[in-house]
Amino acid sequence: MTEKSSVSAPPSARVCPPRSAAVLEQAGWVSSGLLMLLVGMVGIGVPELWRDELATWSAATRSVPQILSLASNVDGVHAPYYLVMHGWIAVFGDSAVSMRAPSLLAAAAAAGMVSLIGARLFGRWAGFLAGLIFVLVPEVSRMAQEARPYALLMFACALATFLLLAALDDPGWWRWLRYGAAIVLVGLTNMVALAILAGHLAVVFVVWWRSREQRLMRAGVVTAAALLALLPLLILGLGQQARQITWIPRPSLLALLGVDHPFAQGGGLWTQVFRSAPVAYAVLVLAALAWLRRDRAKVAAVTAVAVLPVLAIWVMSRVGTSY
């Protein structure tokens, strides 16, 4: 594809030789990952496991047949995570630090992926800053220290987004298959997070509309295949949601706008997302300033990936079970 039709082609102007540029780009994602490890290790063993983490311990310390039996009645969508943690605990034990370590490693990998996405879209310095901002978001470090699947989910979503950009640049079958595998990973980690497809497919459609590159239609094929592979787990989860998440209130329009949110006690949706009002406002202001750039097609793409999944979950929560 040409640079005109792609949202992920790197900037053409280089201020240093290609070899030096590659070193700087690698330094960006490596430093982001290492910084996430350092931040996440601070106090990772304190406090002790809380209720949801104890649910992980209770499930993961059972035998594999017992985990599958549990999943047939409750928490089925978390069965893949419990099976992973079962193997982890068998090797590394069930201390608080050990059980939280997979989340820390996943958060570090997610930070590196965020840096690579930023570098691919807007250049190496943008990638470095993207990774840094990601690490400094309080909700990220919280998920990095929790024995639940959400840090793994952050990595899966970042990986899927990066592989989508790679496929948009060169829409061969191999790249689309890698993207489809990443979508399966997203679904295995959290079914609701498949709402990210709302942003991804919107980007694919816009790029196709501008380029008329027929190979972009392969996105629909691999996405459908990924959803088909996840269908048994999805059906299992839908059958159990009445026993697990019916307590979640339906979000209002004010919640979507961030003015109010049932879990934030008036703090707003975006405050809840970032776990800090100042950080939320700072990131949103920076996101708005990005629209001053000339390459607004790329800004629109990342905005779609950030906003459309939230909108999709809000719509689903209004017409059916609230997520």
C-alpha cells in the first residue's frame, strides 16, 4: 500500500541514519517495558490478596478437571486465565508476589507495545512518550499488581492494534492471520473487550475507502474466523451472565460523557478509566491537542480505537445486559 492509503506508515523524514533510528525505536519500547517493571515492583506484595484475587487463587489451585467443572457453572469466561494461572502456580507458588507477577510482565509487554504503536504512527519520540505516559497512568500500575486477567488484556489489545497497523501497511494473508490470532487472545482474556473491534474495523473501512485496496477485505474474514473460534466461550459466558454481572447498573448518557458514572461516585467515566482525575484531564487535553497535527488521518484512527469501543459497550449496556 502507498503511504497515502495507510494510517500506520512511519514519517518519511528522518533526522538520523536508519541504523540509529532503529536503535532509538528499540530503546523506546525497551525503556517503557523496563520502567513498567520498576514501577510495578514497588509494593507488589502489599497488600495481601483481595476478594477478586482470592477468587483467582481459589480457582487456579484446583485441578484442571475441577477448573473446567467450575467454568461450566460460573466464571466460564475466565477459565483460560485460571488455567494459565494453574500452570504458573504449579511452578512458582501461590504467594501474592508470585500470583501478581504474570500481570506485571504483561503490563511491561503492553507498555512496550504502546511505545511501538506510537513510533509506528508518529515517530520514535512519540513512541517513547506514549510508553512513558502509559506507565504513569495509575490504573495501569494497579492492574500490573493484580492477580486478575486485566493486565494480560491490556497487552492483548495493544498487540492486536499493533498487528492491525502492520496489516494495513502490507495486507498479506500472513499479517492478517497474526491479527486474527491476537483478536482470539483478546477474547480469551475478556469477552467484553472484543468491543475493540468497533475501532479497528472503522479504521480498516476508512483506509479501504481511501485506497480501494481489496486485500483489506481480508480483515473481515480473519475477524469472523476469530469470533467463530471464540463462539463456544461466548455462548458459555452469555449463559452465566445472569449469575455474575446483573448487579451492574445501566450507564446513563452522562456516564458516556464522563460527567457521572455509577462506580466513580460523581468522578466521571474518564476519571474511573485512568484512576486519577488530574491524569485523566491531562491525557484528554493532550489527545485534543493531537488534532493540531497535519497528519489528522492518523489522529482520527487512534481516536476511533480509543473512543468507539467505549461507545459500543455503552450501547450494548443500554439495550441488553449492562457491562
